[in-house]
Amino acid sequence: MLRFSPGFLLLAAVSMLANVAHAESEVFLCVDQNGVKEYKNTGDTKGCKRVSLPPLTVTSSSKPVREGGSVSKPAASTPSDFPKVDNGTQKTRDNDRRQILQDELSKEQQRLADLKKDYNDGTPERQGNEKNYAKYQDRVASMKEDISRSEKNIDALNRELSNLK
């Protein structure tokens, strides 16, 4: 038996009632012995109580539809009291952002180089506390994850830099 959250089921029940106005049915809230709530269309199970739903008002959408059937989004407008920044200030901020991203990229590239050096192509040197081979394998797996994460960080920083004007 599938179980859905009470909110989802209530929404589904309300939607069904709105879409099928002529098909009036009852909705029951049932609570089992574990306290799990379910909405059902029959109340023949122990712990079920009828739920009275308020009348629904259905309105049609007034969004404009483009050719091809897609709904067009209204253009975002900036509030009139929104603070303005002059071009010089914005250019300085953009340059600062670019420099910060480049510094982060350099640090991450250095970190990746250090990680790869320690990783030693998958065979890093064993440490004194790794007499148990499983500990060594765990450290190698962790190193591999760190390298992967660092590579992803570098990719993300390069994407950010390429998106700058």
C-alpha cells in the first residue's frame, strides 16, 4: 500500500473535488495504531473520521501564452527605491571579485597538486598507525575523494571566472 504525506493527500482530495464538481465524495482522515495519518475516500477502517472540506472556488489562469504553448514570464522590474551603483564602483567590484576568484583558483590548484603528490597514483606511503590494511584503504579512499572534490572546485571556479564580463 502506498503512503503519502497528509498534506499531499489533502491537496489531491481538494483538487479532485474541484475538478469533478458533480462527483461529490467524502474524505476521511484515518490514524493507524502507529500514529500515521492517511486520507481515504472510505471510513470503514478503525480510527477514521470524516473531514469536512470548505467549498472551493476555481479560477482560470490569466497568464499569456506564447506561440507554441509556452507561458511567457513577465519581465522582472527593479523597484524605484533600489540603490543604484555607478559604473566605476561596479567595475571595481567586478575586478575585486575576479581577483578573489583567481586567488581561490590558485590556492585550489596548489591544494590539488599537493593531494596528487601525497596520493602517489593510488599508492601513498603507509603511515605508522596503519598496520591494519583497512585503515590504509580508508585513507586512500578519503584521499581520492579529496582529489575529486578539489577538481570539482577548480571546475566551478573556472566556470565562475568565464561567466564574468
